[in-house]
Amino acid sequence: MKTLQERFKIVEEHVNENNIKVMIIGLGSVGAYLLDYLISKNDPTINIVVVGRDEDKMKTKVNIIRVSGLIRGVNKSRIDIEAGVDLNEIHAIQRVIEKHQPDFIVNSSRAYPGLKYGSISWVNLRAYGIWSPLAIRFTKNVMEACDRADADAVVINTSYSDAVIPWLKSAGKAYPDFGSGNVNHLVPRIKFAVAEMLGVTDFWNVDVMFAAGHFHDVCISKEGQTEGVKLPLKIYYRGQIQILSHDEIYAACKIAMPTDQTRNMMNASSNVQIITAIIEAIRTKENQKVFTPGFGGNIGGYPVQVGYREERLDAWIDESVFCFEEMNKACRASMALDGIEDVVDGKLIYTDVLLEKVKKVFGVKLYKIVAFEDIEKTAKFIIDEIVLPQTAKK
């Protein structure tokens, strides 16, 4: 694929021409929420293409979203449906990419739809990394299709990008540019907590610099603690640094949240935020900050700036407060707690602790190393030996 900067140049031209196309691959709960939020922008310059297999289901979802949007008076976007696309078939994905030439592609597909994997893994393992082969299963196909189509799109991945994007990059494959969710789900909680501690109501004026892997998104959100890991965190209010207890902040991040698919409102919102940040950076020429996992093929989640440097649109990890080495060290510690020891040379390496837990809890032996060429086989094994038996109990 072309470099991100080369693809940014094409996206920049289309934004300036008021002709923006967003492709959503997979219209499950994340994709449906994303579609709803995109049309709610009420931006006639944005055209949306939804891609999936089941035409009837897709039409049903699109229709309710279009009608609901028009009731609210916020539906100026055109929506096209590309049905009959099997995500196991790379050429089928390639065909729709070549046909529509999108500026943004959001991969919201799931290898096992309708299930929040964390509902199985957190209560049993307190780790999410076990699901990495499922998370990458269709992502690798989408990226191969983008590569074959020589796509100009900026690609956003929605599933476990902390490990999926590094896995693809380490294998020498095309990889998504941004990941949605994960660390970005935690930052708003921190802002709400800080505003309450400061006794202010304008929580939008709280700014955060933070980096962490997926484990801490879950652990802090569910338990209000960091499992003893010191994470890079600095807090600002109206531009002024605030000295507050990090432990108290994390404790206040433990707030009631749903455990069903409505949680995907956050993931969809993260996708909208990334798309909006790029568009706004082009239109305003002002840098935009997002928090995104897997950026640049790095394990974990980081603050990222989108804007202009050296007179061209670019995106980079924000090291204005914390250096990359400090953030990367914290992210790796977080991912190890999530069951991922490393991602290197196209291989995902599980921790011994995770393997022991999987054997004890599920009676299943996982291999410590999952090579890129074994992704399909491993994903099928996890579905057959862990997912299906666990869902059968419910």
C-alpha cells in the first residue's frame, strides 16, 4: 500500500472538493452505531458505503437509521449498500474497494458476531489477549484487499488493535492506520473523574495525556485500579497542569456500564472521532489529538496528533509530554497482563500465565506462539473449543 502520507494527500483533495466517502465493512452493532453517528453529522459532503453479506439484514438496519435520522432532520448523507460480500473472500472485498474508491475504510467485522468476548474472558482469565486470532481473522483479509486494490483510503480497525495492527506490521503485511476504542474508552472517564475532583462542570476543558494497553482500559474501568502498574498520566484543566492523586482518579473511573452490545456505542464513537479529526485538521489546519491503539504498528495505545508538519498532512505519536520509550514500556506491561508477551516477526506470543489459565479454566491447551500462517486454524480452534462450549452454557 501507499504510505499514510501519500493516502492523506488524496483524502485531503477529496475533503477540499467536498466529496468524502466512508466505507463501513461489517454492519453489526459497531457498524450500525457508526452509520447512525455519521449521518447525524448532517454533512452532505459525506457519502457512506456499507459492505456485508446479508442484503436483507443490511437493508433493514440502513432503513431504520435513515428514517430515524430524517425524523431528527440530520440525514443529508447518501448511503449505498454493497451486499453479498463474503469477508473470507479477499477478491470480493477488493472488488468493492476498487468500485467505490473510499477515503476512509472502517473494518468493524467480527469473526464471531454477536458476542462480547470479554464476557467470557474477563471473569475467567482477567485477560483479553486470547482472542487476538479472532480479532485479526477478517482484518488481515481487508488489509490484503486494500493492498491488492492499491487503495487510497485511511483504514481504521475496530477490534483489539493493540495487538492486531502490530501483528500485521511485524508480518510484513499492510496494516490499518488507526485503531478505535480501547484506551480511548478510558480517557472520557478520566475527564469526568477529574472534573468532579476539581468541582467544575466544564469537563470538556479537562485535557489528558495518557498511554496504556487494552488490559488497563478494562481493569481501570471495571475495578478502578491499575494492578500495580504505573501508567504515564498527566492532567490539565484550561491549560494548567493539575496535581491530583492518580489512584483517586482511577478509582473514580469505575462507573456502571452495560456489558451487552450497547457498549459498542463507544467503539463507534471512536471511529467517528478519528474520521472527524482528519477532516477537521484539513478544514481548519489545526492539529487534532486522538487516542488510538496500535498506531504505527506499535503495541498498546497512544496519544496521536493529526495535522500538518513540514507542510503536509500527517499523523504521529504525541511525545510532547511523555517520550515514546516510556509510553511503550507501560503499554507492553499492560499487554502482558492481557496475555500478550510480544508480537514479533509475524508471530503473536502468549504469556505463560495466560496459557496456564486457559488450561485450568477451559481445559484447553493453546500454543504459546501463533504464527501468521496459523491464524485461521487457531481462530477456528478457539471458536470450537472455547467460544461455543461457553456460549452453550448460557
